[in-house]
Amino acid sequence: MRRTPRPQATPLRLIAALPLLLALALGLPAALAQQAPGDALVSAVDAIGMTVADMEHSVAFYTKVLPFEKVADVEVAGADTEHLQGVFGLRMRVVRLRLGDEFVELTEYLAPRGRPIPVDSRSNDRWFQHVAIIVSDMDRAYHHLRQHRVEHASTGPQRLPDWNRNAAGIRAFYFKDPDGHHLEILQFPPDKGDPKWHRPSGRLFLGIDHTAIVVGDTEASLRFYRDVLGMKVVGESENSGTEQEHLNNVFGARLRITTLKAAAGPAVEFLEYLTPRDGRPMPADARANDLWHWQTRLVARDAERAAGSLRAGRAAFVSPRVVGLPDALLGFRKGFLVRDPDGHAIQVIER
């Protein structure tokens, strides 16, 4: 009697090698394949930081014009923070502010002072970054900002059109803080946004939904934030038309927008300008004390492992190594600063 041969079981060694083979097929560094599915390097977006010229002036703006609450105020100096931020001889004051469940951090470099934001900055320059503050009533929020004479970046609040299915009904407005950093107020229609933004609260300004960054190539940014850091894509759209032009104040603006999230904290949103393509790159000599400097703080379970994966992905490091801090004045004991493919600063910390 002839026996029909049984299919041979796939050797366990081959199964274990599948992630590596897939990574090589995709052209990714082999070290990145050792990351198990669902084992993201970063677990949360902790805070969005920006460099300011005058802390008292900035804190007054964020706590009186906007309803942020101060939760920490520290001054730091020394070799460890110099290595962390890549600025020699620094002394910096850092103020942490909360709105709802989210945080921003303002940093004033008492020494050495950096450069101001270029006066001709546009929303498609790749040093552009903003935070999106959710409001419960766009008309009331805009009226409040007008009463405080904020500087417009948009011509006024814009409602994204119904033809744009993924963004239809969203209302948004860009304005600037005292140093010229872009901020956005945004109101979601009932069928969009995190459910928490639709819960009755009685508050006008609710919290931070995301930070947005201009990128030159969405696919390159995805390799950094999704493939290496493990953030997940949660939204995509392509926006154009007069509403988008007047929101960004860029004539002919057509954007590919991609939103990613970690397990906790605000999202990170890519803004790739498909047109016009004349946005300027991040200055090659940008430093953390320059006023155009933003840094998005990500929480890693293991800072050394995160640094290793980023090095394997050929990321540009600002810190020479993972820096250990002798105290927890900044809220963490270990971290480093690295730049994404467009030069945006990412501070990775381990609690």
C-alpha cells in the first residue's frame, strides 16, 4: 500500500527567522526585525516641548490667554543636561504645563541664548510644528483669542469641506504664541475625533489632540515613527482647496496627512505638502536653544534598546549616548535627543 507523504512542518528556525527575512525584503536594517509584533519601542507621547525667549511672558500667555496649569518649574545645568540637549555651557529653566490630560514643556535657555524664529517662516517649511488644542465651541474660542489680540496665522477659522470624507466638518484655526510658535485650535464634528473630546465638561479648551510636523517624504517618516519606534497609523487624508489654503496660509496647499499614535498620549501628525514643494529644510546647524526648536518627548520601556534600534535605522543623534541624570528634576533619569528624517527633535526617555 502506498502512503501519501505528509507535508513537512515548517522548521521552527524558519518561523523564527520570518521577521528578519521580511525586514530584509523591505530593505530595513536587520536589527529592526528583532522587534516582536506589538512590542513597540515607545509606549507614550509624554509632552511636546518648545524653546522660549522669556519664560515669564510665555507662562503668562499659556496660563492666562490659554488655560494651561503650571505643574513644575525647575532650573538645571551641568554636563549631563549639556550632553542630553547637545548645547555646551547651558543653564535652562523648564516649566511643565498641563491642559486636560496632556502636557507641554517650555524651556528658556538662560545661557547660551539661541536664534529667533525666522520672520519669513511659512507653514510648509520643515521646521514647522504645532500643537492642536481641542475646543468645545470654535466660535467662542476664536472670540476669546481675538479679545486677547493673538497673532493670526490663518485668516480665520476654517471648516473643512464635505467632499473630504476623512476631514469633513472639522473646524480649525492657526495662531501664534509670543515667540511665533504656531498653535491650533480645533473642533471635531460628532463623528470624528477621540470620544473623550465629545464628553460634556463645561470647559472651552479641552486638551491636546496631536502635534503636527511638516515632513518631506511620508514614507521616510513612517519608517522612523512606525517601523522603528512602533507607533501606529490611525488616520489618513489628503486635504486641498481654499479652506486648507487659508488655514495654513499657503497658496495652492495640497497636503497628505498621516496620523500616528503610541499607546498613550497625543498623536503625531505628518503634514507632507504635495504642493507647493518650496518649503525649506530644517537648518543644518539647528540647536535646542534656537526658538524654532520643538522636541516631542516619547517614553521608552528601555532607552538603551530604543537607541540601538534608532542607530540601526541610521537616525541622527544629538546626544552622544543615552544620558543618565543624577536626579529626576526633569521627570526622568535616563534619555537622549535624536532627530527624525526632517530634523525634528525627538527626546526619548526612560522613567
